[in-house]
Amino acid sequence: REALLPLALLAAVLLCGYLRGRMQRLSAPLTIGLPVALWLSFVLVPVVSAAIFRAWDCTAFPYDDAADAVQFQLRADLAVRCSDPTYRSDAHEEVVRQATALLLLWPIGFPTLFTLLLLRCRGDILNGRSTPLSRATTFLHQDYKPKFFFWEPVEMARRLSITGFVLLVEDAQHRLYLAVMLSAGFSIMLAYVRPYAKPINNLLALGAHLSITSTLVAGTFLRLFAGVEKGLDGDRQQLERIFGFDATTSIINTLVGFNFGFLALLVLASVYQAAHSASAAQEDHVGRSKETGRRSLADVDRPLMEEANVSETE
């Protein structure tokens, strides 16, 4: 239901736009509702995808302390037991089948649709031409350099990968490893290509990517620390020898300090960029004012010079 109701909303928007276009007797009535429908789908994809990926989000509950045995329940509905290597759950299998079909529609289908639409108007974007399709997809490419017009679907794929697709990996520790590698890979790619038109946006995006990567790394260390601590029965000396600290608060404090340091640097960079842009705009305005003044004086002097030339000729 959470995935199908948004589809009905998008269909209603397209239908209303189409009817309005027909009433106005436009040659392409479907394009009237297209900008709003695309924007709504862009906003809805992360929300709906998160609901779909919950079909694979299971949490462990111990049921036999003596044997250290656990069983997995669906986090979104604890009444549903998840399938695992030793147990097959018909209820969970049905949930997964439905989610797989919706997976092809939302987290995979819509980013693919955005990419195809951007490729369709690629020439118009690169040449600065305004067409109905290029205007409808403006929110997807306006913040990027023309040659990186396709970057928003790439960014969407990054977000969906580290928050959703990693849930398809059964082992929680392996999920974290994969998320760290994906986040670090996208950060390196962003630093290399710098797709945003404004330099400050490249800096802010890179800072956000690095902050997310550091958070995932800290999460990996927390899980490793918890596992080793359990195996060593809380032996603080051994934990200190292995990790360099004996409590999870050290990891959390380091993460908070690192992220706040990044935030401070980004704020300073933003202030500097804003001041630099304002100064450049002021200089440009002054330059245009002087040029306009010189042209005005020239326009005033021209009739006087022509009159003087006529007098000399007489």
C-alpha cells in the first residue's frame, strides 16, 4: 500500500495535466503535468524505497540462552518470523516476493527513468536550449555542470545503495563493510569529477560524504568492539590492548569530534565563499556602472562634436 498509493498520486497528476492540455488544445498535452509528476516521484523515491527495503530488515531475538540460539523477526512486523539458513518462513517469503516486485519499480525503475529522460534531452542541456522536456527535468540537472547533467541519478543511486540495497546482504557486519566501501568509493569519485557548477557545493557534498563514511566506519568498530568484548567477558585490559580503548564511549566521542570538526570547516568555507561571491558581484556591478557612465558621456558628447564639425565646415 505504501508503494502503490504514490503511484495513484502520480497518475492523478499526469491525468490532470493531460486534461488541462487538451482543454487548451496543446500539441503535447501530457507534458503539462510532467514537471510536477517528476518532482513528486523524485521526492517519493527515498520514502517509498525505505518502506520496501524493510522487507529484508530483520532483527535477532534470543530464545535459548543456554545454547546461545536466536531467531530473526521482521523489524517492521515482529509477528513475522524471517527466513534464515535453518528455518523457512512462508509469511516472510511472501513479503519478500511482493517487495522484490516493488523493488524493480521504485528503487531501480525511477532512477533508470530519470537517467533515460536526461539522456533524451542531453543535446538540449549541453547547448542551452529550452524544450518542454529539458524544462521538466530542470531540478535534476540545474545544479551541475552541463557535462555532468546525469549526476543526480548517480547521487540517488548512492543514497539508495548505502541505506537500502545493503539490507539485501544477510550478515549485519558485512552490510557495514559494504556500506563503508560504497560510501568511500562515491566520495573518491565526487572529489575527482567535482560535478557541481558551484565550487562550494562540491566542497559541501564532499564533506557530507566523508561525514557519512566516518559514521559507517564508527558503526563497524562498535560492532567489532561489542563482539570482542563479549568474547573476552568484558576484560578491559585485553580490549585496551586490541583496540587502544576499553569502552565504546571513546569511539562515539571520536566520531562526534570528527563530524563537528568537519561541520566547522564547512561553515568557514561557506562563509568565505559567500563573502568572495559578494565581493565579486560588487566589483562586477561597479565595473558595469563605470562602463554605462562612459557610454552615457559618449552619447552626450557626440552631438556636440558633430555640431562643432558643422560650424568649422561653414
